[in-house]
Amino acid sequence: MKCNSGTVDRAVRVIAGLALIGMAATGTIGAWGYIGVVPLLTGAIGFCPAYAIFGMNTCGIKK
């Protein structure tokens, strides 16, 4: 898997994922908030399967 998520994209994903998980853990939103694990993981590893399917790339590194 090569990186297909840029720095800003990854940061936004991690923050959104943590926010969703935090809100689900405190009961602010329902259990569906644990879906925040997906953006958290994709942001942490720098690879988004949806980007790969649609041929998108926000990573600034050209190889």
C-alpha cells in the first residue's frame, strides 16, 4: 500500500475519528459514532481504500 493521503487530509481524518469516538464514548451520539475508527485508521496509516478505488491521491509525494 502506497500513501494516497496528504498531510492535511490525514490530520483531518484523525481529528474527525477521535471526535466521533469521543462523542460515542460519552453518549453524546449513539453507538454509530464508533465508525470513527475508520477515518482514524486511514489517517494513521496514510492509505484510503476509497481513494484507491476512485484513483484519487492527495499525497504530495510523486514516485
